[in-house]
Amino acid sequence: QVQVVESGGGLVQAGGSLTLSCAASGSANRIDVMGWYRQAPGKQRDLVARFNIGSSTTYADSVKGRFTISRDNAKNTVNLRMNSLKPEDTAVYYCKAYANGVFYWGKGTLVTVSS
């Protein structure tokens, strides 16, 4: 079993910054945290940022230049640094991991950006 836990969400004013963290653990030889997704109320879950094969990254157009995904190998976490936040960034942010042929999701962390 693999557990995925997101943290770092909260309430922030427009223009502010937050850093989300994702930690994945469990009984698997290898667990790959693939990226971050978000789901706003009444909308589908969409990609925010992810790692590709070879460690290149992909970002949603709406967050390019503002968000940065990175790995913290010392803490075994994947972080999402979010700058210049906008009210439209308000959503539950989810981390997606892969292990033994199965995708795993965390329960999400809520980010609310006030105008």
C-alpha cells in the first residue's frame, strides 16, 4: 500500500505565495511522485505541473512562470512553489504518485486565494 500526503495549503491574498509539499511512502520498491493537479469547485481535475521522463517538466499554461515543481531529495518530497497567486488558482491541490503499476492520489490540500 502507498500513502500520498499533501500539505501546505491555506488562505492567501492575491499576489501572495505558498509552497505545497507532497510525501509518498509505503510498501513498494519504488514510488514516483509524478506531479500536481488541482480541482476547483464544479470543475474537473486538471494538471498543474508534472515531471516527465528525463526529469523535464510540464506546466499548465495558466501557471507557467508563476509555479515551480521541484524535488527535495533530502526530505523525499515533491514541492510546488506558487507565486503571484490569483483568485482563479483557488482549488484543492492533489499529488499523484505511481508504484507497481498503480496510480495513487492523496486527499488533497485546499488553496484559497482571496481578491
